[in-house]
Amino acid sequence: MIKTTEMMLEGLKEYSNPAAKLSRMAKQGECFPIVRGLYETDRTVPGYLLAGSIYGPSYISFEYALAYYGLIPEAVYTITCATFEKKKKKRYETIFGTFTYRDVPSEAFPLGFKIVREKDYFYRIAEPEKALCDKLYTMHPVASGRELFTLLTEELRIEETELCKLEADKVAFLAEHYHSGNVRKLALLLQRMKR
């Protein structure tokens, strides 16, 4: 369970020095510091369940979400997340894994993700279409639909059959909020593939 330093200290208030007790607990593996001011009580918790608590508001997206949905073949070990108006990328190395955070447009941020409950945890993850839009938004602009198709199938290694499963209407809606040539080209490409 994720707990703040204040929550941990509140639970230790019967000790004469709660901060010292908390420090001992962390050294003895009774609780695990994630980032400053945040602890996890279960060492076996998968990192993606903690991503939204480490830095936010955020949701899991980019390569991690693309791999989660089986769109890209590689295993992704860094938990990649989207934020907005943070102005710079963030990276956290923890015992639960490596977490990176980068901006997407504010207008696009609240769209196209879902909230998933797993045991006592909740996390936000981009839908497949949104994860791909986020990824393309951060990539170098391509000149044409053909170039985009090459980027998707060769550089990102997404199978054409997987691209066909994406909802063209959803991407077209999202494209209005990114103001990105790559995302607009994706919307057009998917519409052509559906014909």
C-alpha cells in the first residue's frame, strides 16, 4: 500500500521518535521508500501500479502502454508516462523500476485513457490509440503518409494487422487536440486502411 511520510509517522506516533523508527523500518525492509515523501509497504508490487503516485497528474502511455497492448514486440522495462505543462522530462530510478514522464498537449491530456483497478490500487493507462498518438507526438515529423507507415511498421515495428485494429474515429477525434502533423497523418492513414 502506498503511504506518505505523514501517514507512516502518524502510524508510529506511539514511539518517542517516529522519524527514527521509520528510518529503521526502511533499513530493515519493513517499508520501502519510492521517492521523497512516499513509501510502499509491499516490496512485490509491480511498478506500474505506483506510476501515478510518483509524479502527476499522469497516466501510463508511450512505449510501456504500446507494449502492454501488444502493439510493439519489444518488452519495455521503463514505465513511460504522460504529463502536461511540466515543461521538462522527469526520470525516477526506484527499487520498483525506472519511471519517465514527459508532456503531451494540455488539450489532449484528459482524453483517451482509462482507470484500472488492480487489488487495492488504481492506475491510469492510455487506450491503444492514445498511446500511439502520444508516441507520434514526441517523434520527428514525417513528410507523408507513406513515411508514417514506414515509421510505424519498421521503426516502431507495429504489425499492419495491429494497426487495422485501431479505431480510426477515435484517432481522428484525438488528432484535433494534438495539433501534430504526425497524429493527423495517422488519422488519415487509418481511415484509408479501413476502406
